[in-house]
Amino acid sequence: MTVLHLWLRHEVRSTERRTPIVPSDARRLVESGVTLTVEESPQRIFPVEEYEAAGCRIAPAGSWVSAPADAVILGLKELPDDPAELRHRHIYFGHAYKQQPGAGDLLRRFAAGGGRLLDLEYLVDDNGRRLAAFGFWAGYLGAALAVLQHRGKLVAPLTPTSKEELDALLQPAAGEAEFTALVIGALGRSGRGARLAFLAAGVEATPWDLAETRDLDRGALLAHDVMVNAVLATTPVAPFLREQDLDDPARRLHTLCDVTVDVGSPLNVLPIYDRTTEWTDPVRRLRKEPPLDLIAIDNLPSLLPRESSTDFSSALLPQLMEFETGGPWGRCVDRFRQACRELGITEGKSRNA
């Protein structure tokens, strides 16, 4: 039996503080017989010493490029531009299956090197439900930032915090004006997180889901002060907001947070902006009068790195303990191959078929 070798890489994005595996779960993997190499990372919320104490091997940041061919590289966000050919199996959020900018280039790198993308977004059970996700915390942070911006309390640049500190900031001050809020996609993980954050801020948000978006009432949407979009579209749907809606003289909507951030994808339900916002500059003004502010940050859970990493790791751990070619991981491989076929990309021979 081949021993699984997982290689936890350093994240190249400077604002990425999360990790898919926390030290306590790393210990369980090692104790089960998995070889786990962890790269040094100055920004990861958990110091590398905790992984070393859990029995992990330690390697320099970025050394995964020369890892053994059978190592499975584990991460969260985008890979660096080099090497041009990716020869390993990579587990992370590739964002390459919905025609996002750069998707074709990434898949060609895998095809050229004979590697595989095992996209965490497509690690699903037999019913298509995701097995490990950051959605709850994405929704929580999205709503929290929208509240702080609407109340004039959002401070840039954003910095990681704890839930306790964040909830303290969300408490309404005496005499603070009330506002109405709308969460679209309210029944999903992100939507539930958003609704709880609004409750922490003293606001009971209007919940919309499939029933309300099937026959969208844009007038009702625009009548809310704050809106959080938590819908992850998998098939084309009519946009929730269009350019002409932003110029509607009856628009009350003032603050918008797009948790899904499908910018650049044909499945984007908010095609009213063309770039994300960042920790350094988290808010973009889409209209001056009446004001409309947009928050569209694509790694929101990294602002609560300890809580979000711990939750995600606990969900991913049992899947890693049963890492194999069938089941959920097999579906990941099938989805990768389908994406390559859709783009006319011919795969190279996999070193880990």
C-alpha cells in the first residue's frame, strides 16, 4: 500500500492567513500513517512549530515545486505563475471551471505537466453537496463588513481579527440609525452566516432564496439599505442587479457586499462591476448620488483565520483520511477532465493516474 504524502504549501497571497489543515488535525493525519510536509509560512495563522510538534516534516516556502512526484500538494488559493508545467496533484480552490479569467491558462499548465487539479469547490458527496467549505465565515464576514461600512465604521486597511472582537464592533451604538438588510441565498452556508452577523449587529435581515429569485422583484431589492449576495450560481440566471437598476431614482440600496465574487464569469449574478476590492481598499463607490458602495473581497474568511481554518480543517480531515481515486476525489478528477475537454485541452499522461 502506498503511503499518502501530503504537502501543505505556503500561500503566495500576502493576505491569506488561513490553512486547510490545522495542527491538531495534522497530528491525526500523521498518527494515521500519512506523511505530511508543511512549508514555512510567515503569515499562516498557526506557526510552523505547532506542525513540527505534531510530527510533520518542515520545508522551505515554495519548495513544493521539487516535491516527490507522488506528493499531493495542498493549499487554498492561487498558485504562483511558475512553473509553467504542473506535474503534481493539487488540492485547492482553482476557480477554473466557470470560464473565469486565466482558467484556460491554468488548466493548460496541468495538462502540460501531467498533473491534476482536485478542486475543493467540487469535493462533493453523492448528492452534490460540498464536503468542506468556508461559506459560513465568508457570509459572516461579508455581512459584518457591510454593516461597518454602512455605519461609517469600516477602517482600512482591513486586518485579521477574532470573532469576539468583530462582534464587539458590530454592536449598535446608542441612538444609531436603524437600517434594512437583505440576504440573497439566505438558506445556504454563506447566507446563514450573513444572517447571523446581521443579528449580531441588531438587524434581522430579509431572507431571499430560490423562491424569491425565481421571479425577482427588483423594486423590493432596491428598497433595502444593505444587501449581501451569497448565491453561488452553477447555471446561467438573470442578473440580480443591472446597470440601469443602479440609476433607478427610487433606489434606496446604499451598501452592497458580493460574497460570491464571480466577477469575470458568465454566471455572475451581479455584472455591475469588473474587479474585486482588496484589504487595502475594501470599498468601491459605484454611484456617487445617491451613494452605492461595493465590497467584493474574494478571501473574506481570512479575516477570521483561526475560526475559519479550524472549521474547514475539521470537515476536510475525514476526506483526507480516505484519500483515493474513487468517491468524492474521483468526482474531482472527473470534473477536471470535463473542464479540459470543454476547452479543447489535451491532457498529458498523468504521473498519478
